[in-house]
Amino acid sequence: MQTIDFSPFYRSTVGFDRVFNRLDTLVGQEAKTYPPYNIERTGDDAYRISIAVAGFANGDIAIETKENSLVIKGAKPGDADKTREFLHRGIAERAFELRFQLADYVEVHGASLENGLLHLELKRELPESKKPRSIQINGSTPTIEDNSVN
């Protein structure tokens, strides 16, 4: 496993330690392959996560956000498999848990399930206090006074 040494950045930055800690944890995680998903940018500050959840209904999926993390869990009731006899099982329908780390001020604005895809709409909304603003410069315009002696 490859590790990255961020110590040179600690010497010249202040307040970015959370970013480097997140990068450290992301390097150590294995890539999730089930269920398949897409992450796309739909606007300047808008994103969509689409997850292939074939065979899952609304009640089988739970979406939770806490601080800067998003967790999507899916599980089928155990009784459904006992009533069916499969000759070939190509649709997994197995339980899953996906975790996403969200940037500051990114929030989930909605979720929809259509055609076997779970779509999560995310938007980054900066509070007014964090948005750039113009600062008015106060002061009088300098005048040139005649200080000559006649």
C-alpha cells in the first residue's frame, strides 16, 4: 500500500490539517464496487450521485447525513428469498453500505428512485458570511492646498 507524506505541507500551512487527515484516510480505503455508482457535476455548485439499486424499493434504502458524511444503506427483507427459487441469479440484491465524504457546505437536497437508479441531488450553498463581498472605501478626496507665500 502506498502512503503519502504530508509533513512538508504542515510546515507552511495553517488550518489545513483536516484536509490532509481526510486525504490520509481516503488513501487507505478500498474502492467500493457494489453497487455501481456515478458522481457527476450538474452545475457550478450542484452535483448528482446516481446509484444502481436494481431490485430495491424505497423502503429498502436508508439515506443519512451527519456532519460532512453521507451514508446510503440498502438491505432486502430476508423473507423474500425463501419464497422464490432461482435457476439463475444475476441481480445481486445483496445488502450494501456506501459512504461519501462531503465538502463543507454541501448538502443533500433530494433523492429519487426511478428505473432502478437512486439519484441524490447535492448542492453547495455558502452562507452569506462566507460569500465574497465588496468593501466600500471611506475617506475624503485629497485636496491640494496653496501654501505659497506672496
